[in-house]
Amino acid sequence: MTNADGRSGHTIVRQQWWSHLLLWLVFPLVGAGLGWLLPTLSDWLVGSPFEGPLKLIQSIPDPWLAVGAPIVGALLGLTVSAIALHEALVVTVADERVNLKREGRSLDFDRSAVSAAFVDAKHLVLLGHDGVELARERCDDLSVAELAAAFTGHGYRFLDEDPHKSEFRRWVPGMSGLPDGADAVLTARQKALDKGNSRDIHELREELSKIGVVVRQEKKRQYLRLAQGTPLPPGTPRS
């Protein structure tokens, strides 16, 4: 969904309105439905690893269980909806800057620092003039067409694909040709990927960017290139 504000001179791209509607309706309804079915499910699941909690649920007298379980399920569904919205990316594009907001983080980029923008593997990428990626944020819930219109409408270049796509090589421990310290950071980031630690994944990506290493991941595999366009040794290219 795009919101263009002519008075303030910026364009906001966020989730589609129907996506918000689904989040606030579907999850609470599913939660309430599961809560309503809980007494029946508890009978079926006796003998499972969840037998202890299920016996506790069965000990709750009616009508408290019949009334309370759907309410608790709906509240849990609302919690899931709120978390999903909190994690959604909001992009604000203005003539003088770009702002990316997600999970309470707000990143500002001056117009002079942004060479181009594009979407790569469901991520919005802001590219700097020296080939470094200023930002790479997941945007699978945003419209690519709306992002393109927002950036081009304010005079930024919006590319069809990553112009450095062919330069990425799969990282392996001890890979030659990297700046000092990069291999250690990549090793730590691989551990974060294996554990699913999103904060460390993001922070270590920023550390690599500071030393001129651009990194992206596909599932739990890391692919990288050097920001200044220095070729890496032959290896496994990015798929």
C-alpha cells in the first residue's frame, strides 16, 4: 500500500490493506477456533508428550473451559498479529532521504549516499556509490511495483536486478582474498544463521559492510563479494 503525502513531500510503502485485515482477523479466529476445540483435542492427545498440560486443562470445570479457551486462543492470535505487524518493513522515500523502519529500528539514508535501489530475493537493497549495500531488508510483504514507483517518483534509480549479481561467491572458512578479520566475522555470522539469531545476523552483516564485504544468505549459506569490485578467487557462484 502506498501513501503519497504531497504536503510533506514523501511517499510511504507498507503492507497492503488486505494483509492488515487478514492479520487482525485470521489469527484471532484461528486461535479462538483452536481454543474451542481444545477440550476435544485434549481427549485425543492423552498419552502424548503433552499429557501433563492436557490433564491440567481437563481439570478446569465448565463453563470456564468452554468460555475461557476460545478467549485465550483469540488473545494469542492477536499477539501473533501484533508481532507480525511489528516485524513488517515500512519504507519512506523523500527527495532528500530514505527511511526504513522495522521492529523498532529506524534507518535513515541521505539522498547523496544512495546510488540505486532494487529488490533481490525478496529483499529491498539500497546500494551505495562504492558498491557497498547500505541496507538489505526483507520486503516480501511489499509490492515491488509500488516500491519502484516510490523511488523513481523521487528521482532515485530503481533497478530490475542486482548489478553485482555475478560477483557473489559462496563463502567457505579460510577463503582467500578477504580483508583482515572478515573470515572471523563470517564464521560468527554462520553460527548465528545456524541458530536463527536474527539480531546477530543483522549486526554482523553491518560489521562486514564496514570493512568492504557485502554478504547475503540463501537459507543458511552465505554468499559474498567485495564492495570495491575486487574479484574474489574462483568458487561456487551464487545460484
